[in-house]
Amino acid sequence: MTYLLSLLTTESSQEHPQILCYYMNDTSSIQVIRAMSGARCNFERVVFSEERILFEALSESYLEVYSFLINKTKSRKIDCKTLQVSEGFGLRKTL
């Protein structure tokens, strides 16, 4: 299942353009993702196993991904530019 999120409350500009990004939870665990721009959280979402998300983010944003495993939480940061959807070529990178 794929969802499109357009939850940014800030307006884009030439200095801070929005980009369309794609993320897929390819793990067997539930994840929580947060689109962050500096110290500001633009959105937070629970992503189930094999779920796909399209979202808009500022070009300088990054995605925080938290995976919940038995007895531990694993986290990583992904630059949203690496998740950006390319026109005519599909996805730049899938994780």
C-alpha cells in the first residue's frame, strides 16, 4: 500500500524548495519515520512492513527512521535528497 503525505506547513521557496520523496519499509518490523528540517519535525508517521510512502520535504531535510526490534531500537538518518523521486527515471534510490 502506498500513501502520499503532503503535510508541510512551511511554504517552499527558491531558497528552500520542496522535493517529492519515496520511502519503503523493507523490514519485517514496524518503523516510525520523522521528516526533520533542522530541529523542526515536519511530520511523524508509523510505517508498517512493506508499506510505501510518498512525501514532500524541504530539500535540506532528512528522514529519521526508527526500527523496533526485540530488546532494542535501531535508528538511522537518511538525507531526503537520496530519497527524491526523479522525473522520467523513476526512483533515484530505494532503501
